[in-house]
Amino acid sequence: MMRRKMYWYLFGKFPRGLSKIEQKHVSIVNKINLLSLSLALVLFVVNLLIGWKEQAIASMLSVLLVFGPVVFINRSRYHAYAKVLMSLGVTVIIAAVSVINLHAGRLINVEIILFGVGIFIMLIESRSSRVVLYLLVVAAVFGIESYKQYYLGLPFDSLYVFSLINYSVAFICIYFFSQIFRGELSGFVSEVNLLNRKLEKGRAALEQSKMMLDSMINNSPLMLVMLDAQRRFVEVNRKFLEAFDLEKEHTVGRKFEEVMPEEVARFHAPLLDRSAQGSPIDFYQEVELPSGIYTHAYGKYFPVNGATGEVEYITAFFTDITELKKVEKKLKELNRTKDRLFSIIAHDISSPINLLRNALDLSDHNEVSQEELREQIERIRENLSKLSHMLENLLRWSQAQFHGVESQEQIVSLNRLVKEGLELFKEVADGKSIQVEARFEREYFVLSDKNHLRIMLRNLITNAFKFTPRNGKVRLGADEVSEGIRFYIKDTGVGMSADKMQRLKSNDLLLSEYGTDGEQGTGLGLSLCWELANRNGWEFNVESELGEGSLFSFIIPQAS
């Protein structure tokens, strides 16, 4: 661990803003400096052991004044000066050691090391300092050789001249070879950099495409998956994971039957087999999600062929069509409603109209007496009242089914609307000798849409009169409860079956039934009452048994 940290400190940490080439230069300088530092320490120990104190001191000075500082400078923003310090420092120390050896009588050609320094300068130093430092190294070598010739008392003859020529040839070769090498290296680096830029652009474009594709997949309203030939998940989108309460890292790479619920896996196994044979497959399934919600799912499997023509992957999409199924059911209900409306119009409403038309035809032909005509007029008035009530029910109910109910609340006297309804159907009650008992301790004011409340009361009253036999009894009234004002109406009529009550609470249309005296109706009255109560938020209750009569009640907010 310590070695790894040390290596990163020396070779992996660079000053900010450096190019790749500059980082390589810094790394090379670090490595050469570390090697030189290690050699200097080894030479320090060896020189001490053999008694060469001056060389030992020079080795330690190189560590303290050159190689040591280079380690720190090369990591800072002054890293360019580290190369200069290293080149100059090594050159000065080599020159000094050469002079020391010469004075000690040791003819060791230490200056040869300067050729290596020259190569280092030509390859590593920047263009601004390269030539100057290289000429200093050349001058140091020439100076050491000249001083050695002078100190040893040797003549400056042709041998001396040829030795300088040899050194010159060596330095010239180093210079030009390094220049050629740098030129070729620079060209190669340029090509590499160009390739890297292209790769970087390609990688950026690929990442952008992947990001866009991931965004499209994950934000799709469909559930999308991809499986390989062994039914292992290759890709899944967010919608699919959320629907089945899965995590991507625990899904990708695992088989379909290992991840999906048993019922789902069993249903889709034969579909996957057929798709793996190259056939696109559509499917529809009702499935229970992990959340406990039942959903209607439609989807399709698509095989993906590889280069050999074999199926390598299977892509699939699933979509929740629960809302479409609800709309389909609603459309079917509306279609039944339409048929029911036509039936009502054709029979229940046309009958009173035909009666009116027949009466008018008889009157036109003077086939009835004045007394009979007055009786016909009374019957016509009664039928018109019933027809008006039927039409109002029909229009209000159809409006509620197709367009909803709009409510405009206002303060309304419940007592007055009840009185109005009783007067409207008084002839029906009197004709059947029904005893009507109304109990109101005071006048009750409620907060309601006046027309909605009027329709509710009229329908409940006419329903009670219609299904109560002769000499029966209808009791109605109101009282105050914690939630508001409760209106109730109880009759001694034929009552309702459990099936009819269930259909009423399910908002299904009730079949038109004749009253105890053969009264006609549309079958809409109670259905409309239930619809209005639900839309207005009124608590509507029904208690009834066949042959025991019925009790209807609903609670309306009391006006303050």
C-alpha cells in the first residue's frame, strides 16, 4: 500500500493544465531523477567504503542540491525548471568530480557521463533551453579535456586536436540523431493525437447517442426489455422495473423465469419459445402486479437475428391497456344506454302521445260529447304532467350519463319543494286512496342545487305512489342529523328485490315496471336519484324487501 502511494506521488500526480506530452516529460524526468538519486546514494556509500571522501561529498551534494529538489519542483507549476536544474546540476557536479579525480591522480573519465546528460537535454528539454544547455555540456567536456591536458603537462598536439574532433563528432551525431528522432516522434505523436481527438469525438458522439437512447427508452410509456437467446435480460427500461418492483442491477444478466412472477413466467414461456424460432408474437394478458393491482397488458415479441441468421436477441414491449379496457366497457355501457333510451322513447313516451293524438282526433270529428270532452281534457292534463315528468327525467339522466352533472348550490326550502311534489302527484295519490303523512317539525333550509333536489323529491314521491297499492300509506318527512338534514320517504308498497337494489347501487339501468294500478314509467327515476346523489355528494340509502315496502332517505348539507 505504501509503495503504491509512493509510486503515485512520484509518477502519477501532475501539475494542472498539462498536455499528455508534458505529463510524459514530467514522468520521464521523475523516473530518471529517481534512478540518478539511487545511483548517487549507492556511489556515496561505495566512495565512503573505499575512502574517497571528496567523491562521497559530491554524491551527497548531488542528492541534496539536485535530485532531491527536482522531486518537489517537478510536481509544482515550476516543473519546467526541474529539467534545467537537473541538467545544470549534474553537469557541474560531473565537472567538479572530474577535477577532483584529476588532482587525486585518478585518471577516471567521469566526463563521459556528460554524453548521457546531452542526450537527456536533447530529448527532454524544451526548445528555448535545449541548445543553450547542450552547448554548456559540450563546453564542459571540452573544458575538462583541455584542463586535463594542461594539468598533466601534455602538449596540445594533433592527438589532443583529434580527441576534440572525436568529441565534436559524437556531440554532432547526438544532436542530429536526437533531432531526427524528435521529428519522427513528433510526427507519430501528432498522428496519435489526431487519432485520439477522433476517438474522443467518436466516444463523445457515442456517449451522446447512448444518453439519448437511454433517455428515450427510460422515458417511454411502454415497458421495454431485451433478452438474449438464453432468455437472460440484456436491457430493461425504468417503466418495466417500476411495474414489477425490480432493480436493474438485480435483473440484467438473470434469466426471465428467475426474475418474473411464476404466473407471468409460465404464461410467457411458450411465447418466448416461438419468438426464439423467428416469429413475432402478439399477446394479451391480465396480470397482477407486485403492488396488488390487476392490469390489462398488451405486448409483442420481436426476434433479432445475428450475422449468421440465427436469433440472438428477443426484444419485447408491454403496454398497460387498462384504461382502454375501461373506455371499452364504458362505450359498451353507453351503447346499451342508447338502446335503452330508444326503447323508452319508442314505448313509454310514445304511448301517452298516442293517447293525446287519439283524443284530439275524436274531438275533431265531433264523436264525443262535451262531458266526455271535459273528461278527456282532464286525462290529457294528467298525461301531459306525466309526460313532462318523464321527459325531464330522461333529459336529466341522459345529460348525467353523457356530460356529467353541473351543480349550482343555493339555499333552498326543503319543505316547499316537498309540498310542490305532493301537489304535482296529488291526483295519483287520491285516485288510489293513499294516505299521505308528512312530518316536518319546522321549515328546513338546505344548501343544494334547486333543480337537482326538485328532481330527487319528485322521483321519490312518484315512485312511492306508483308502487303503493290502493288504500296504502306513504309517510315522509325530515329531521336534523349531525351531517345535515335527512329527508326520508317510506311506503307500504311492493318493495324491491335484492337483485334490483344491487343493480340500483351499481348504477345500472332499471327495467321499466308498471305500478300497482298499471301506471307506466321509464325506469329512470331511481337511477337518476342515485346518480344525482352520488354527483352531489349526498348520502343516499335504500331499505326494502319484497312485499314489505321501501324506505328511501338521503342527507343534504344544512344551510347556515
